[in-house]
Amino acid sequence: MADVRIILVGFGTVGKGFLNVVIEKKSFLKEIYGLNLHINAVFKSDGGFISNTNTGLDIQSLLSIKDYKEHPQWVKDVKAYDKIPEMEADIVVELTPTNIGDGEPGLGHIRQALKSGKDVVTANKGPLVVAFQELITLAEENKRFLHYEGAVGGAIPVFSLARENLKSSKIISIEGILNGTTNFILSRMVSEKIPFEIALKEAQELGYAERDPSYDIDGIDAAGKLLILTNTILRRPEERFVKFDEIKIESIRNITQEAVELAEENNLVIKHVASAKEGKLEVGPKLLPKTSPLAVSSTLNSITFKSDLAGEITIIGEGAGGRETASAVLTDIITIFKKRIKTKNNN
Amino acid sequence: MGSYNIRLELELKDTPGQLLMALEPIARFGGNIRGIYHERERKEVDSLPVVFLFELEDLKNLSRIKTALEDKGIKVIKFLKDAEIFKKIVLLIGHVFATNILDTLDRIMACGVRVREVYAMINRPEDPSTVKLFIEADEQKKLDITMEELEKICEEKNLMLIKS
Ligand SMILES: NC(=O)c1ccc[n+]([C@@H]2O[C@H](COP(=O)([O-])OP(=O)(O)OC[C@H]3O[C@@H](n4cnc5c(N)ncnc54)[C@H](OP(=O)(O)O)[C@@H]3O)[C@@H](O)[C@H]2O)c1
């Protein structure tokens, strides 16, 4: 049995989803993988829950307490940034809000974790978009793992598919629908014959879109994910890393109802597609055959890898949701631990 | 996505039902009929050469069509496959007319492609309109050049371009 000591940073949708999954999968993780997960600390922006035993926090009590400030392990004003290097832990799970501007607060948390010898699992795109090369290098220098399966495509195992299951093939291009909110809006424009503004309002009412929806509908979120995909999967070791401003981005704001209709006459649908092909990086509306495997509807995401041997492979799934994203986080933790155990056995 | 222009010349018996019998395998294997011509002046006593023009996406189906025709006892005199046709549908959204659509079309055609059909949906003059273009070329490269030109045009004229 291996003990995995975890510091969780971020107690929001995905953070709580992750804690729920840790409870739910407790015996499964023990039986199948021989792993015993301890949550040693959980941080929010205004403080943290810090365990004073070596078996970690009582997760259930964190999830059920009405006022978190009343929790016996709550420490006001303590900062994850300061605590990460001090605390003993194996993995830092970073789930603070994405910020594509400067990557913070996640970037600082990840740097602190890697520098102090901890592996990192995150679903936060911000730090990866802002400082991909720096973080990969930092992880290598410190012989740590940095996994981020949940950052692109939520529950869909994009990186493990490329890394583990397509080992024999060289992936040549990537195309995908990487944002569930825009895909929901475009799907409703087709199925309900409604204009963009109404579909957007619907998405907001259902909680799929933020009050300020620009991050999704203007393609910024999808572009961030495309950058992470490109740097992780398409880049060869001798090549440079691509940067955010190299991506040509077009919003879906101006798509008319007429455009949707004219496309439909030819069995085509308009989708917000992110593509990395022949050195060109683009996010924008595109006409796809209705029958294309990429042309998924509602909030689904899809990704097609084109490779030299395997041809085209498309995977589809939920690109967001606390529980769904938590599944990717947990998979990353298992992957890292299996690798750690293997290295230990080889030494 | 491309397709081929096929010219198939058959010798049909001068009896009713022959034409339908010849059309069936063409349709079954995905042929998109564009024209049928009788060559009356070359008519024999009891048979008649007929030319079928059709588009075919998968060239492999041409031999399947030939075999099916021969199985029905229809003689294939000759067939010609033209150069492949490359096609693209694009949508333009914005003030497509106010920004001189004729100039837009001229510049597209200057890339060596044909604009086969144009559809437009127009609301009030102050609202953006939506235009669908069917573009055809005999080489993929010409289509690629056209798409680059279209990107330039749309940037200049502040139109949204949606490509297939
Ligand atoms: N939601 C999804 O479906 C989904 C899917 C894929 C990826 N992701 C990514 O996963 C990450 C988390 O998303 P989410 O939906 O869970 O966000 P969320 O609900 O907004 O939760 C964010 C959490 O981070 C905490 N936080 C903010 N600043 C912090 C700091 N300086 N130190 C410690 N904690 C801090 C917040 O604490 P307070 O409560 O004190 O503000 C909050 O608990 C994001 O990067 C997101 O892009 C989300």
C-alpha cells in the first residue's frame, strides 16, 4: 500500500468534485492500485484547512460543513503559496481559477510545488498558457511530474491517448471543439432556429456561460487549450514552443441565423473549431459535414488526431463539470504514482 | 473534397426501359447525373449510342458501375474520366453587398476558379447579410490560393469568412 499525501489548492466546483470522488473511490483505489490518498491541506483564497495528523483531513466534514470558517482545521489568511514549500506532500493538486493574463495565482503555486520537490496535477490552463516552457523545464530539472489532463477536454483523456495509446504513430494535426459553451450555443442555433443572442441567454440561464461570456465565445478559452495541445502533442523536442499570440482567433458573435440555415441546406453545420495544422493555429467558425465525427452537439467536446499510421482518431466526451474534470485529476494522480513506484523498483 | 466528371458512352438497345436500366447502377454507385445525350446520327439498326455525363466522388465505383452494366447485357463503348473537380462552400457574413460583391467575385475568379452558385440572404439594409458561394476548381492548389485571397478580402472588407 502506498500513501499519497496531497495538498489541494482550490475548493470550488472541481476541487469539491475531486474531494467527493476521493471519498467515492477510496476502496477502489486501495484494491486496484494499492493507493491510500490523504488530503493534508485544502486552500481557498482566504485561508486553508490544514491537517494536524498524518492521516490527513476528514474530507466528509469539509464537504458538509455549513460555514467553512467554523471548521476546526480552518486557518484564516494562510496562503497556499507560502505553505506549499513548507509542507510535506507528494502531490499538489492545483485547481484555482484560470487566468490567461498572468497565470496567477496558479502559476506561483505550481512553481512553488515543483521547486519544493512535489509532483503537480492541475486542470488550470492559465499557468500552462502563460509559462508552458518554463514549467515543463522546471518539472524536468526537479525530476517532478506535471500532469494536466483535465485542462483540455475535461473528462476526455486527450493527453493519455496521444502519449500512451498512439505511441507508434506521429500525430500530424489536431482539430477539435474545445469549448462546451460555444458548442451549446451553436447547437441551439441549429436545432431551435434561434439567433445567437437568444441561444447565449439560454446558455447563461442554464449556467453554461458566464455573465461575461467573452472568454468562451470569443475563442480565448479554446485558443488556450489549443496552445497546450500543440505544445504537448505536436511539438517535437527540437522545435520551439508556440505562443498564444500566434493563434488566429475569431469569435462566434457575428454568426447569423441565415448562415446556419444556408449551411444546413448542404448538410453542413457551423462549429467553433480549434485547429493546429501545417504550422497554422486557428480558432474560428468552420463548416463541417453534419456527419463528421467532430460535429458533436450540446456541451460535448471532440478532438480529432490525424496521425501517420493510425489515420484519424476522434474522441468525444464532456469537456467540463466538477465530477468529470475530477476524473481526469484522479487519473493523473494514479498515473504519476504508478510511474513513481516503477522508478523506485528500478533503483 | 473532390469529385470526378465521368463521360460514359453505352450502346443501348432501341427498346423501352433500356435507359432506366442503364441509369440504375450509375445512381446506385453514387453517380450524380448531369446530362444524357442520344447520338441519333450514329444509330445502328437495333441499337443506339447514348452518352451519360455524371459526377462521381469515389473513382473506385467506376469499375463497379461498368461491371453492373455489363452484367445487365449493356455494352460499354468507352468511358472518359475528366480531371477531378475540387469544390468548396464558403459563407460570407457582413455587409457583403455594400462592400462591392462584384469586386469580391472578380477577385475570387482571378484565382482561376469558378463560382458556380451564389445564394444570399438579406435582412434590412443596415443588418449584415449572409452569402453562400459554391467554388469549383480543377486543382486543389487553386482552391487553396482562393482561400488565401478570400481571407485577405474579408479582412479588408470586414466580413466574416466561414470555410468548409
Ligand atoms: N468547472 C469546470 O468544469 C472545469 C473544467 C475543466 C477545467 N477547469 C479548471 O479548473 C480550475 C478550477 O475550476 P472551478 O470551476 O473549480 O473554479 P471555481 O469554482 O471558481 O473555484 C476556484 C477555487 O480556487 C480558490 N482560489 C482562488 N484563488 C486562490 C488562491 N490564491 N489560493 C488558494 N485558492 C484560491 C477559490 O477560493 P475562494 O472560494 O476563496 O474564492 C475557489 O475555491 C480552473 O482553472 C478551471 O479553468 C474547470
